Amino acid sequence: MAQSDVVIGIDLGTSYSCVAIVQDGQPVVLPNEWGERTHASVVSFMEDGRIMVGNDAKRRLLTHPRQTIYSAKRLIGRYFFSPEVKKAKAVAPYEIVEGPNHAVRLKVLGEVLSLPQVSALVLKEMREVAEAYLGHPVSKAVLTVPAYFNDNQRQATADAGRIAGLDVLRIINEPTAAALSYGFGQNLNQRVVVYDLGGGTFDVSILEIGQDTFEVLATAGDTYLGGDDIDMRLLDYFADMFMSQTQINLRNDVNALQRLRDVAEETKKAFSQKKKVKVQVPEVYTDPQGQVHNFETVVDHDTFAKLTMDLVQRTFKVCDEAFQSAGMSVHDIDAVILVGGPTRLPLVRDSARHYFGREPSTEVDPDEVVALGAAIEGASLLDDNASAFLLDVTPLTLRLGTVGGYSEQIIPKNSPVPIDRTRTFTTSRDGQERVLIRIFQGESNRIEQNEMLGEFAFAGFRVAPRGEVQIEVTFEIDANGIVNVSARDPETGQSASTTVTLSSGLTESEIQGAAARVQGAELV
Amino acid sequence: MPDAGVAPELAAEIEILAMQLDGLSYYQVLRVDPRASAGQVRAAYHQLSRQYHPDRYFHLAECPFKQHIYRISKRITEAYVVLREPGSRAQYDQQLGASQGARVRYTEESAQAQKKAKEEVTGKTEKGRKSYQQGLAEVKKQNFPAAERAFKMALVFEPENELFKKALADAQSKIKVDYTVK
């Protein structure tokens, strides 16, 4: 295989990322020089301009919390006013600020950064891991996103790929990638459910695998539910306990809070193996009088379950939704695939076993399967004998804003992609030169309960009395799940110019500027 | 050569199919009988997806062939989406029969939604609409008892019409009653 034909598959996770390729027909994860196979999606900025990414950067969370960005994926492609951003602002030690058009920006060491720029640094690190392993440059990649990501989040991820200088061949959904890795080359005829509980997001997809065809029947998810939330519950538990013991609120101390977060994550992970976890945080706080406080406790499994059970239960509500959309029940399923670090927890595994009524498959590694699937898709795309066909769906209903704050459905959720729909619009004023439409994604008739994707202006058609000009607008969702809008005059066949006048995304010049900075940055 | 890497026979076949596409019914697109079962529709979708999936030709440079494939695959998906749901399939069959095959693409929900909205404003039945309009005319004249009778009449024809119910309630609330019955 020519070097230029190597496609890396990158699982860009909330907490950890992973990179894989297909080598001699086999998908393999590429480790870094220390043998690490997954890499913390953490970016730490240093005063001298150098940037650290990965597991080393994660260690700096404790020492440099204000300039070390974690869980950027929870913010990417969101509006500043969204409840998720408010939640993140309440707990993040780094500074979250508002950018143009209600976008989210981060302020680190006086510099304002976009979320795609931060994610691009993680992608750059993954690319460098692959290049170091292979000994030659790579540029082509397949990226994965949560299946329930909306168009804004997908666009922002695609922007991150461009900023990192990658030629992103395709963006695929994480559960679909997992199913691909599970079923590729196995000649299966099965219905499978992928339960993907990651660091920040939860997805469930129901697929029908027919040999080389992977058809997603339905998908559902929650883009703000994951291992991070489990950590938060433990953190709150510790902080409350410390408060009742000492009357000191550790939430007001960035460094102490970061220590607790770290300990909370370790405690959660320990529950994958243990029934009881001893927690020790020496010198967690030094009070103004110079007295040093330690924190110690023991968490048993019952307490852990009590603290987090409602989060786990939420995932099964989402599963109910997916089964309902697919018109199926758990009895129609042949296999259950668990993906994501938190699925290592007995609490999650046992609940999943109970809900699905069967033993989950143990054939896949929950941390690596998504990257492996992305690598398989990449290799398949460049192969002129493509060996796997993904028939994925759009997770959310595409809507058009109409009068009085209402919206009208254009493409229903769980429609296979790529797909398009055409609507005809008529001018409502004499001599009208421009038609403005707003599009949304979501499941409510009311526009404010949906995510706004953008405002599109069409111009360049005939100017005539009202009602005489028709504009045919085509709404397309491509194989990446990304929405494209185009318009034409059906009479003349001439296409109208389309401008996005409002969107949370980056402008072309912002992407170019960020690309120059990211690609020139030195990662240590 | 614009379609590098494609066998000439295949290129010709795809070009013809792309040209014919707008004249084909969804059944013709999926190459199934109009009486095909849901299972047969899905099997056809899988079979054709293998053949016309754009990813199959992803490795080719941008060319008219690729654009044709993309259009064909999107139409295959559209056909599958409409035919897999019994509701939309029945509506499509009706539309196809009524237009004698002249309109082969599923009419957007928009048209139906607009029709429904219009029905809600003016009524579904001729008699209901007429009584409702009469009631509105009486409201204008401040003759609320007459309006009440007209709206009640409208509801005889369309007992479920929320608009009529609301108009009736409004008219009734305006009627001044100066006696009570014991």
C-alpha cells in the first residue's frame, strides 16, 4: 500500500482519544512511544508557547488547572447560552467566554481559543503518534463523533480536522464504528445493539448487520451524559463530606477541586475491580492560618451505586426511545456491544445485562473498538473493492422555521443518509430580492426548543411581484450527517446564491488562522 | 477522460439510469413489485445499496459518474424511507394512482400540513364551514344567541373541530342571561 493511501481512524473522545490503522488487512491500534494506546484528550498550554497534549497534559490538571483544557468535546459546537455550557462553566477551572454569534471560546493565558482549535491539537497529537509509529507522514483520516451529535457539533468537529491539517475523508458515528469493528469480515447476519457510554456522551444504536452491510435502524442519545457525570457525583460527595467535617468549602479552591476531581475519577475506575475503595487526599487544603487538612474516607459499592444509579437509569430511558423508533424490543436483538470506559463498571454491566436480558459481548475492547472501526471505514473507502457499506441515519429531525415561532419537519429523525428533500418557497412581497430561512434540529414544534443550525439567505433570482417567484430549496444530509442547503429557481433552473448569515461555526478566515497556529505549534 | 477508472458499460448504464430517474416510481427505483412485502423492500434496499452506495466509488476523483451515483443512491434511500412505513407507503400509492404515475416523488408533508391547517381554520365539511361563517357573521353583529346556534350547528357536522368549540364557548360567554331556571 502506498504511504499516501494510509488512512488513520481517530476516536476523538471526551476523556480519551485513540488512533488506529488497517495493516495487512487487520485493524490495529497505534501506541505512542511509551506504549500507551489511549491518550487523554487534554491540552495544556505553557507560558513559553509550547503545548502539551495527552496523558502528560492530564497530569498538569493538578498543577496548572487554569491553563489545562479537558473535556472540550462537551462544549464543541454549542451555543454559549445553552444549559450544557452553563453546567460546564460552573465546574471548569479554565475560563469559558462568549465569542461571536453566541459561540463558545476559551481564554487561556490571555489568548482566546475556539473549541475546534483545542480539539485540533488533540487530533494533531494523534496524527503525530501515528506518524512516529509508521515512520512516514499521514494526512488522511476518518473521525468519529457521538451518533447523537447535531449538525453544529459535526461541523465543528470537521473544522477541527481541517485546522489540524487532516484530509477528513468521513465522519462516522461512534456506535456505528463499534459495530463495524465487531462485525467486519465475520459474515454475520445479526441485529445488534451498541450501548456506548463514554466520558461525556451516551449513544445507543440498533443495527442490522447483513454480511458487509451495516444498516442503522435507529439511534438515540444524550450528548451530556457520561463518565464525567459519575466523577462529578463522587466529587460532590467528597466535597460535602469535607464541608461537614471542617466547614471548609473546597469548591471555592481551584487546586483542591482539581485534586478531588482526580481522586473522584480514580475512585470510579477502582470500582471496576473493587467492592470498596479507600480514598486518601493528603494536604488537600491549607487554611489561611496555615493549618493543613487531609481528606480520607472509604466508599463502599452501595454508596457508589446510590450516588450514580439515576445516571445509569437515564441511559436505559434513551434505549427505550431507540427501540421504540426501530419498532423493536430487546428480544429482537442477537448481540449487545458495550463501548466506552464506564461500561467496565460492574454497576453498568449488570444493569445492561438486566435491561437487555442477555450477556453483553466480550469480543470488543470498549476503549479501542471505535478507533478500530474508524480505521476499517477509512481503508474501505480507499479500496476500489469497498468491503463494508454503512447505512447510517440522522439522529435528529431537520426542521424549517415557520411563522409564529413554529417549525415544520423536513427530514425526520432516523432517516437513512445521504438523503435530500426539496421544498418550494414563494416570495411574499413585491420586488423581493432575498428569501431568508432558518433551519433547526430537534423534536419540538416550537423553534426555541430545538437547536438552531443557521439562517440562510437566498438571492440572485428574478425580481417580480409577490407570489410570482418560486425558489426551490434542497435540504441535504450527507454521509457525514452534515446538513447542506442549496436553492434554485425552478423556472430558469438557475441556482440562487446561498449565504449563511447566522451560525455558531467558525468563518473561513478563522479556520485558516487557527490552522496556521495549530500546525505550527510544537507539541511536547 | 472524465470518468477514469469506470468500465464504459457501467458508466453508460449509470448515465441512463440517472437520466430516467425522475420518471421512475419508488417501486421502479427499488426494482420491486408494487405488492412487495416490507421484507422485500428492505432486501432490495440492501441489495441496491451494495451496488450504488457512493462509498463504493469514493476512491474515484470527482466526475459526472460520481454525481450520478450520488443522485441515484439518494433516490434509493428516499424510496426506501417512504415505502418502509405503511402510512407513507399508502399515501404514496394513493398519490401515484391519482396522478397516473405523473408524480412519482412523494409529495412533501408540507402540502398536507398546509391543507390540514387550512381545514382547521375553515372546517373540513362544506356545511360545517358554512355554519361557522354564519356564526362569525352573527358575532360581528353582536347577536350572540344566533351565533351560538350557528356554531352548535357547525359542530353537528364536525364534532371534533377545536376551532368551532372555541368559537361556541366564546359566543356563549358573551350571552347575557337575566334569569335562572330552577
